[in-house]
Amino acid sequence: MATEITIQETISEVSVTDPNNILIEVDGTQGPIGPQGVTGPTGSTGSTGPSITGSTGATGGTGPTGSQGITGPTGSTGATGSTGATGATGDTGATGSTGPTGSQGIQGIQGITGVTGSTGATGSTGSTGPTGADSTVAGPTGPTGVTGPTGSTGPTGADSTVAGPTGPTGATGANGTIGIDGATGATGSTGSTGPTGPTGANGTIGVDGATGATGVFIGATAPSTSILWADTSIAASLGVPIGGGIGDIVSKKSANDFDTEWVPSIHPFMLGGM
């Protein structure tokens, strides 16, 4: 029984191993390429092997210090943020208690007695002033003079040189409202990349996937597996010869080898058919 081969692409020859008659019909048009075989399913991933951490090696000696890098240019100063609103004024603290009266200062030297003035008109009696503190130093008793008019109030004496104790601190006022944030400054430059960590251990190799469907190998070197092979290294006189016309068929010249030739197709009427 003859083996029929449909040529779907241009090749210089076809080598087959069937010693029977070969019948190849060429109609002048290239047939469509057959669909690609279904890819076999991917094998399942093998389970991850146990992770074994090796002991830490001894720390290497410290390398020499690298030269000082060039200082980069100073970045531009960010814009000054707007001034926050003034906080509300806190309540006035309570008034501290009055400190104790300082000690009586040393009495000054008595001045020279002035010339007795002329007696003025008797003025109205002034209001009684507060009683002063008793002096600790007794002055000499002067002669009783004529009662003169009440003089004007003298200037206030100098402040005591001894400071009285400080009163207690008043309560702290409430905090003012926080001002709005200023604009964000420019982003600093990116730091250098850290060293690469050690390579992790290899995982377990998964099982092989199912073998795909057998294809056809076209080439001048024999394939390493058992597969249909279209040998392109055989001389053009063997296999499918050059030439042929529309409707011609390829026929074997003898039963001893695979040499072929183009011959006209035989019409059924020539064989006595209908």
C-alpha cells in the first residue's frame, strides 16, 4: 500500500524509511499549516528543601579607611514658613503677698540748725499723719522752740538698701495657639547602596512535566531521538525531485531504493474506470 505525504512547506527533499511505493501529489498551492500540538502541563513544583544555616565565619579584618569623598554642593535653603498666629494672652497671675518691712536704716548726721525764720501766720492744722517707727538711736534733746507753722511735707526718704523677700510666683498663663507648619524642606540625596546579601540555598528541583506530542524534524543531521525526520542532506536526485507540473505525481523508480521521479497522473478512464 502506497504512503501518501502532503507537503505543507517548501523543502528540497524528503527522506522516508518506508520501502513501499511512495505517492506524492502536488496541486501547486501550499496547504495550511497544521495547528500546534497542545503543550504538556507544567510539572508541579517540588517541596522546598530544609534550610540549613551554616556557622558564621570569623570576622575579617577591617579594611583601610577610604579617602575622603568630595563634599557635595550645599542645597538651596528652603523657603521660610509663614509666622504662626500669636497665641492668646494668658490670665494675669495672682498678686504676690507684700514682703515684710525692711529694717530701719542708720540715722544720718543731724544737719546744722538753720536760722530761725520769722513767725508766719498760723496755718490750719493738718491731718494727723501715721506714727513713724521708733528710732533705735536716741537723739539729743533740743531746746523747746516756739511752735511754728506746720511745714510742707518733706520728700520721701530713699528706698531701703535691703530688698524684701520675693512674693510667690503667679500661676502660668494658658498656652497660645500653635502656629501653622512651615513649608517642607528639599529632600536630601539618596544614600549609597548597602552590600549585597549572601545567595540563598537552591530549592528542590521539581518533577519533569509530561512529554509533549511527537513532531517532525527537518534538517541535515539525524535527531538524537526517535522522531519523523525529513533529511535535507541527501542529494536532490533522491526523495522529491526538482520539477513536475500541476497534477503530476511522484513515483518510485524501483523497489530497491527511495529514488523517485515525476510522472503524469493516470486518469480513471485510462484504467477502464467510469
